[in-house]
Amino acid sequence: MNEYGFVRVTCAAIRTSVGNPTANCREIIGVLGQVADSDVVLFPELAVTGYTCGDLFGQVALLKAGIEGTLRIAEATRGREQLVVVGLPLPLTNSLYNAAVAISDGEVLGIVPKQFIPNYKEFYESRWFSSANGGEPKEVDFGGRTVPFGIDLLFRANRRLVVGIEICEDLWMPIPPSSVQAIAGATLLLNLSASNETIGKSQYRHDLVVGQSGRCIAAYAYSSAGPTESTTDLVFGGHCLLAENGRLLAESSRVGDGHPIRRDSYFITQDVDVEKLESDRRSTTSFDDCLKYVSPFRHVEFTLSSMMTGLKRFVTGTPFVPVEGPELHRRCAEIFGIQCAGLAKRIESLPKGTPLNLGISGGLDSTLALLVAVKTCDMLGLDRRTIQGTTMPGFGTTARTRNNALQLMEQLGIGNETIDISGLALKTFQELKHAPFGVDAGELDLESFRKALAEVPRERRHDLTFENVQARLRTFILMSKGFVIGTGDLSELALGWSTYNGDQMSMYNPNGSIPKTLVKFLVEYAAREEFEAGPVRETLLSIVGTTISPELLPASKGGEIEQSTEDVLGPYELHDFILFNAVRCGFAPEKILFLSGFAEFTKPYPRELIETTLKTFYRRFFTQQFKRSCLPDGPKVGSVSLSPRGDWRMPSDGDAHEWLRWANRG
């Protein structure tokens, strides 16, 4: 377990010798030798003896050998700060229990019996085993040592990780024991299983494991007996799964998955994020409301090593972007659907025939908003010319973006108009007696003013008034025409990369919870999937390939974009990575920096750039909250929203000191 709350978990299936604990324990110890760096290692149900022993479970020789073998396993863990859980038939007074034995550092920590014993169809467990109901002795003698026993045991490590254990059928019940364990504080749930393979069962098993991890806001580890169990009547798949809060982290091969059947011992290993689970539970304030249904649990303490190295876990560098694969089209359709549904309701509430005004810049955000508006009008049966697109070139507008804007409006069949704001901006500078970049506008005409601006060296082109006047003029023009559809995205909102009462404002913004990396992806996706090869696709792909810029500073003498947003702020890919982990997960900056070292970005980023971008994000995130405090309406689409009426309420005068301490230490 490391300082950031990651716990390394292994789920193993062993080569089983039915009725031979000596051979099985040798296999278990062999696996342990391969996963010495794991914090928790889970083996299948009754792995010590084999699940399919039948009436051999009534033989003293088997039961005695099982206990002796388990003690050998315990001895093999001596000196290792690791939790190992194995399945064992345990005789106690007049009963025999199907039990999970928790072991650490040479000692048996405690034993948890199975509560729900299946005795239907192919299962006959109650022929041999008793169901545990809480009335059992609280302690048992195991190898000459008294150890805790019962269904009320939780295992706690380093005063942080809490582990709950259930066995196979327990998960299939309406209220699995793991649900109660999670409510009582368990963040890692273990299931020792022997689940046979029948047609379609694997998918249901997968859904149970992933679903239970989501309901419990926990990590759920599942290890099942494999094909070397007896096949007299059944075949066991050796299915191992590891899920975290509704998401599958890892899955082993199994019998019937189309791959070669494995007859050796094998395992899967992944790092689960306990800190994230704790954060998710805290933010789900209804979670603790279930505590009234839970009886007290006993906690058994143990220690995990804090020397965990590396990270065995996939970390995406683009957490907002759908993963390529079968679900891609469905996910993109879902995103567009939510945006369109939100805008449609707002349009229906307007007087019939109200024009929908939209500023079209030839950039990504306005393009996505336009695609959503077009889809919405088509859905409502409205003429696309209800959308009144206006492109408003200024001093920084390039031929490429202007042409893209004009072509896209024409190709999509919306109303379009061009209003050059340069003259209005010059007049405003003159009225304000403002000299942009030191250029005295005075009595200059527009052409002379443009020429004077072109002579200003690039390093002197810093003037917020020059930029804000243009941004506010565009909003003034649009709002003077009527109802305005906004275009600003989630990443810009997080960074405050917008002009207050300028492009920050609209009557309804369908893009408000779409981060920049997702905007770019959706526009490219629409180009390739929604439009056939031709002019519209070409225009959209040209927009995708354009440098991201507000185009508020003068273009270069060659007519190229001079003002690159990412040159100023840092790559949007990094900002969106930080945004997701900071807001959605609640991670500290140090943990985000740690994760960035393992993240799969679309391209490599130097450590220095990541650190600089992280500092930029937090400084701007705090100082620019006032712009988010008065956002226009718009739908929540993904798991992160900064709407002050929804997910994010933050004081506009908050202090970022604690979030920047790591940088000051550096």
C-alpha cells in the first residue's frame, strides 16, 4: 500500500488436486512466491482441499490435512506484510463450515464462514456444510492458537484499508454480506468462489461483480476454482475478476472464452485506489444513511508494507474521451443525445419561431454547439435556418478560421451573417482613450490602426482591454439579436479562459460540461461518422486541425494565428487530466502528479511541463471562480460539472495556498 492509497490485489486460480491439500498448498505457496509485491492475495473457495470433494468432506483425514496445509501456508507468509485469504473446510463443534481463512505474517488473523449455502440444481453444499448465521462461537482453536471466527469480522490494515470477505453464493443473494460489510466501512471486498461454467453464466457473474463494486462504492475481488477441479458433473471456469466502483479493472481467461484452456495456476494483479473510494463515499452523502441497518463488526488489525513501488493499473491520460471499441458509437450518441435533449426543451419554451443565435468562429467549441443545434432542429422538425449563425471577425481572425466558419454555415444550411467588429472595437478604444500595446488609436482610421498593430513586436502584445473589448462586442451583437446559444466548454470554465460578461455569457450553453479534449473528439467523430466524405467532413476536419485560439490578438504578418491558448496555459490534454482527477476524484496535487507519471497521454510530456501546467491550473481555478458563479443554464453531460446550481459550489475568494504547497516545497 503506498502513500496515495493504492493497494495491490491479486486474484488467483490454482491447479487443483482434488482431495490433496499437500499438493494444493504447494501450488498456493508457489503463487505467493510470484506475487510478493501484492498487498492482498485471494484464492478460490475451498482451495486448500478442492471444492469438489463431495462426501470426502466427512473424512477426518481430509479435514486434518486441510488445517495442517493452511498452517504451512501461514508459515510461508512469515516476514511478509501481506494479507492472504484461502478457502478451507473447517470443523467446529457439531458442524462443518465452508470458510475463508485470513493470514498475514505467519499468523491466522481470523476465519469467516459462508452464510448462504446453495442446495439447488447442481449444488449440494448443505449435504456437508452448515450455514453461518452469527450464532457461532466467536473464537476457534486453529492449530493450537485461538483466532477470531464469525460473519462479523472485518480486517483493517494501517488504520486505513478495511477488508470484508464473503464466499461464492453470498454474492448471489438479494442482500449480499458484502453490502453490509461495505456500509460498515470495508473498501475492499473479497469473494472466494467455485462457480461452474454454463452457457451465459460468465456474463451474469461479470455483471454481479462489477455491479456490486458500484453499489458498495468499493473494490471487489473475485477468485474462482478452475478446470482442474473434478469434472464428474461440472466444469469450473477459473474466472478471476477485479472491479472498482462499477468499473472492471482486470479479468482473467476462463473456460469457454475462446482462448486456450489453462490448466496451470495463474493470477491477475491490479492496484485498487482506496483513497478514491473513500472520496467517492464522502461525496455520496446518502451512503452513511444505511448505517442504521448494520450491526457492529469486530475489526482484526494487520499491517501492510508501505514499500509498494510502481503502479499496476491503467491510467488514461484522456479520462473524458470515450475508449475506442464497441461502445464508442453508443457513448458518442449518448453525449449528443443529452446535449440535444437539453437544448430542445429550452427551445420549446421560447415563443414559436424565435431565432437561435450562435456565434460561429471556425473553432472547436462553436462548431460543436452548431452541430448540436442542427441535430436539435432536425429532431424538432424545425427549419435549420432557425439557427442564425454570425461570424464576427476581428483583429486576430485568420483566413482559415473565417473560411471554415463561412463554409460550415453554408454547408449545414443555417442562416448566416458576417459582422466585422474591428471598426466597433477601434471606436471603443478611442472612446475609452485606450492605446492598445501602446498604439495611440487617436484619430487613426481602421486601416492605419491595423498597420500600426502589425508593427508591434510579438513580445509586447499583451493587453487584456484589447482582448476584452472584442469578446464583449461579440456578445453584445449576439444578444442584441435575441436568444443566444453559448459555446464555452468545461475546460475554459475551469481555467476562467473567457471574458466576464463576454463569451462567458449566453441564454443556454449545451457545451458547459464538455471538456476541450472531448469537444475535439466529438467534432472529429461527427466528421467521420455522421457525414460522408465531402465538403462538410473536410471543413470539420480542418477545424479539428486548427490551433486552439481565442483569436483576440493580431494575426502574424503571414496571416497565421499568433495567440495559441495552449502556449499560454499548457496543453488542454494535461488540464483535462488534472480537472478530472482534482474535481471528480478529489485528489491532492501530489497524487495527480504521481498519476501523470503513469498516464497514457496521446504524446509524451516533460515532467517540467506537467508541473507548470498543474500550478497554472490551480492558480486559475481558484482566481476565476467568480466567472463560474454566474453561469448560464446548460445540461450536465459527464461526471464533472462546474455549474453553481449543480455539482460545484465554491467561494470566489478561496485561497489556493494549500493546493500549491507542493510547488513551494519544490
